[in-house]
Amino acid sequence: MKTVNGFMSNAKEMIKNPLGIIALFISLIYAIASLVLTVSTSALSKNQNWVLVLFIVLFPLIVLSAFIYLVVYHHQKLYGPSDFRDENNFFRQLSTSEQREKRQEEVMNLLKVENEEKDAGDNDSMQEVKANNGDEDKANNNGESVLSFIHDNAENIISNLSNLGLLTEESVLRLLESELGVTVRRQMALDLGSQTISFDGMAFKNNKIIGIEIKLFKSGRINMSKVLDISNLVEKILQSKRDIKKFKFIFAFVSVKPFINKAQIEKAINDKLKTYADVDIRFYNLEDLGIFVNNNLVEALD
């Protein structure tokens, strides 16, 4: 009797979730098939017994295939109503390797943006030298010396930028923790089928999911491609059919030098997202965060 009561108690919990219903269904089918096979052995022919045996063997494989398909392509259908009471169930922390890859990508993006700006500045400088002095060799030598320095110190530059990025993120997240009065989880991810959306920080307050992304710049000029990246991130959340009203996004831009196009970027983001997403845009200088950068690191990217 206790066994039956225990089973019924577990069954009540299991039917709250689609996965539990599948498990109960499989158990029921197996129980019926086993009962028929045991009781009716003498009444069934050999071929009929083989049909039951094949069913018992193949049925779990069919269910497993269907389950894998649902997990990969339609995982939202596997959640029960009780799972949606706590949004924490849908987020996880990035693995060590994922964090490392994300950090490397951010450093490479920072170098790419800064080098594009540097190249544009170098071209202007070279043209100015040619116009004023007619000294093309001097301009070429200046460019070569910069490239040589970066090449010789590339490993140190990347390491220092990575450390600067970590320090910047931690400083901004602590500032937001104090301001919002919440605990911010670091390096969180939301898995959406075959893709993963990552956030530098994640907090939960008043039934709101607060996703925090921090972008570091050196020159003070924010590339418009960052606006597109931010827009794509929000679009992915929207396309996942999750309730966008439950999300609040904080995008923090941090720069070594004073911002040049702050108003332009703020307007571009608001024009794209403000109509359907709760977006908060922050701008910080490193000095505001109490971070002072080694001049050698700044000069290496100038």
C-alpha cells in the first residue's frame, strides 16, 4: 500500500511537467506490454510473442529519438508551467572554456576596432607629412616602427587588454550591484536551441531579468557596429518567443578617453530598441571607475 501511495505521490509531481508525463506514459506502456507478455504467453503464438518483444525493444528507441529531436529543436515545449515560475531555471554560468573564448573574442574585437581607427589616423598623418615635407620615407618608417612595436609586444598587449577588460567588467558590475541593490551573477548564458546568448552579468529583481553587457573602448569613439551587435542580441531574445517585457537590458560603454559620439550612439540604440525593449544605456570613463591605465598600453594602440 505504501508503495502505491508513494507512486501516486510521485505521479502527481511528474504530471506537472511534460517530461514527467512522457516518463509516466512509457512506464504505463511497459507495464501493459510486460503484463500481456507474461499472462498470455500460452495463448499467443510464437510470432505474436515476437511482436511484443520487438515492441518492448524498439519503443524506447523511438521515444529517445523523439526526445532528442525535441531537446535540440523545440526545447521550450519540454518545460512545464511550474518551471516558468522562476526564471533562474533557464540560465547557466558560462563554462571556463566559454569564458576564455569570449574574453579572447572581446580583446580581438577591441584590437580590430582600434587598429581600424589607428590606420585611418596613420593614413591622415602620412598624407600630412607628404604634403608638408614631401618626405614619404619618413611616413613609411613611422608606420613600420609602430607595426614592429606591436608585433614584438603582441602577447603582452593582449594579456594586458584581457586583464583590463576583466577589471573593467568587475568594477561596472559592482557599481550596478550597489545601485540596483541586487546580486549580479557573472558570465551567464541563456541557451536557445542551437545558439547561446551570453551576458557579462545577470540579475533578477521585481520579476525582471536584468541582462548586463559591458563594452570597452580606448579612443572614446563607439563603432556603429556595436549598435548592430546590441540590436542582434535583443532580437535573438525576441525570436526565442520569450516574454521580452520580463527583460531589462543594461548596456555599459566604458572608454579610456572621453566619449566622442555618445549622443549619436544613445540615439541609435533608442531608435532601434526602445519601442519594444526596456533598455538602459550607461557611459563610464575608466577614471570614473577608479581605473588608471598604463601609458605604454595606451601608446601601443595609438
